[in-house]
Amino acid sequence: MLLNKKLLSFFLFVNFYISLIPRLTFANPQHPSSGELAQLIQEALKNNPELSAIKNQAEKYRYQFKAAGSYDDPQITYEVMNLPIDTYSLQQTPMSGKKVSISQKIPFPGKLSTKQKAAYLQFEASLHRFKQKQYEIIYNVKKNYYELFKAIKTTHILEEQKKLIKQLIVSARSKYTLGKIPQTEVINFQMEETDLISKILISKRKITIAKNNLAKVIGSSQLPFPIKALSITKKPLEFNSLNAQNLVKRVLSNNHLLKAFELQRLSSEKKIQLSKLEYFPDFNLKASYTFREPNPSDEGTDFTSFMASINIPLWFFSKQNNNVRSTQSALARATSLVKNQKLKLINLTQNIYAELEESSKTLMLFEKTLLPLAKQAVRSGKSAYLSGKVDYSTLLASINTRFNTELKFYFALANYETLVAKLEALLAEPINKVNP
């Protein structure tokens, strides 16, 4: 009696522990973003419908794995036996009676546990797919946020450029009135202003598109709050210690999609074991109790009976053999998928690292050389034009170069941060994380 209580307590504890696992593993990943970008990420992780669908699929596998280790339902039958057709009386003959039977199918030892292990590995794979999708959602939010940043910066720069051109139009008109410049210079400045207005309209349309795309990733038809996206902080990276080989090693160790493929392969191995166990018979146990009525031959003593049977895998050459071959093919496919995913991750990581290294150098060139020179050229060019030392075309070229350089800088910054976000999605952790 004491042993039975201990076993019951143990099984209750195991079931309680297993029921906690999924609740603990659906937590959102940690990400260092702050401000409105962090709010957008939280909204996306909470509301994105694709992520919800993958989570529900993982829940489905969780319940399937829990049910996989259970016996088939027992069968209860009720039978009225051997009634004479002339009277239909239970008291006429000793063979008549009412029989209640209960039967239970018992799989060959190892079948249920192997089936449950295969289902559990499938569930674990679905959890890793869910986790990887979380990181992909974070990356998509950042990517679209940076696209919005580029569109907003483009609009601001074009408006600033238009403001400067307007000032020059006023100066050019004054010089034209005094007869110092031809009318064509004034017209050329006005045409430049018109061209900038057209570009601003296009840029504002891109802002709307970027906001719509961002709202879609979040799982809404519109953004939950006004987005400014006025600045991006460059994430510093130490390329002396951060190299492609190290990143590849971390990606192969951390990437959740690769882990899902590996778990799928392990599940296929368990399914092969299960298919081979099907060569062994299952058992069927049956117990019956027959209620009898008094009759002329005896007092109607009740009967009990017990029966055990097994199925014979007689048709193994057409059934079990083919099932084994089928699971072996599934394992070969799962193994190939793991190999393909590894090669894909290695290639992707190396390419992103090369782009990131180039992008970092480009940003440094803009910050230390190109931007200061372009701004200085516009200031000196404007003064020289007003004093009549340079013509309008030279000044206009300096203005366009300055604002285009500034725009390229912001585009390079957004591209750099997008690459960082993409790499962190593969790593499933911050790129600067120091592993113990």
C-alpha cells in the first residue's frame, strides 16, 4: 500500500513538472533595444499573427506528445448469452447468462515510450521554431523601422535643401534686378526647387509605405503610437576580436532553426526504432463476468473468465518492412536538411560579416572625412556665390553633393544597423555578448 502511494506521488510530480515546461519556454527573448523601437518589438512579439500560429502549432505538439504515451481506451462489452429461441428465458438452460467483459490492448514493451520520445522531440523542435521566429520578428521590426528612418531622414534633408535653395532664389532675384546675373540662373534655381518638391512628395509616400509595412509586422493595420524614428545609435563592434570564424561557430551553436532540424532528425531516428518494434506482437487482455439465473440444472452460480491474445505480424513483408523503409527515408531527408541548414547558415554568416565590416569602414569614412568636407564646401560655396566668385552651377553642385553625402551617411548607418540585427537574429543573442 505504501509503495502504491509513493508511485502515485512520483507520477503526479512528473506530470506536474512536464506541464510546466511549455509555459517556461514561451518567454520572449531578451533584446537590448530601448525607446520606441523596444515598444514596437514588444508589440510585435505580442500581436504578430504568424508568431501566434507557430506558437499554437507548438502547443499542438505539446498535447500530442503528452497523449502519445497513453494506452488505447479499454473496451467494455455487454452480452446476453445463449437464450433459447422458444422462451428467451435466462432460467431455462445452464448456458444462458448476461456477460460483462473488459479488454485492454497492451503494446509490446518499448513501443509507447519510443513513440512518446519521438513526439517529445517533435514538440521540442516546434519550440525552437517558435523561438527562431521570435528573433526573425525582432529583425523584421528593426529592418522596417530603419527603412522608416531612412524615409524620414530623406524628407528632412530634402526640406532643408529646399529651404537653402529658396534663400538662394531670393539672392539670385536681387542680383538679377541689379543686372549682375542673367535670368536663366534664377529660373534654374526655381527648377531645382520644383524638383526638390517632387522628391519630397515621393519621400513622404515612402514614409507612409514604411509605416504600413511596420504595422503589418507588428500585427496591426496601423501603428499603435506615433513613430518619430529621428535617430539611430550605432552599435560599436570590435572587429579585432569579432571575426567570421567565431561568429559561424556561435551561429551553429545557438541558431534555433538549426536546433529544430537536428531535433527533427532525432525524432526520425526514434520513429525508425518504433517501426522496427512493430515486428513484435501486441497483447490483448480480457476479463469477463457472467451473471447466471437459477435453472433446473443448478442454482445459477456466476462465471468468470480471463483471456490473453496476441496479434501475429504475419504480413510483415508488405507492412512492417515498408514502414521501416519509409522511416529510413524520412531520416535521410532530415539528415540532409540539417546539413543544408548548416551550409546555409555558414554562407549567410560569412556574407553578413563581410558586408558589416565594409559598412563599418564606410561609416567611419563618412563621419571623419566626407561629411565635414561636404558641409564646408557648401558654406564656402554660398559665400563665394554671393560675392560673385563662383557661378550658380558650381554652387548647386556643392549643395547637391553636401546633401547627398549626408543622405548616404544615414543610409549607410541604417544599413549597418540592419546587418547587425540580421546577424543577431541568426545568433539568437546580442552580437557583443561575451560567452563564459
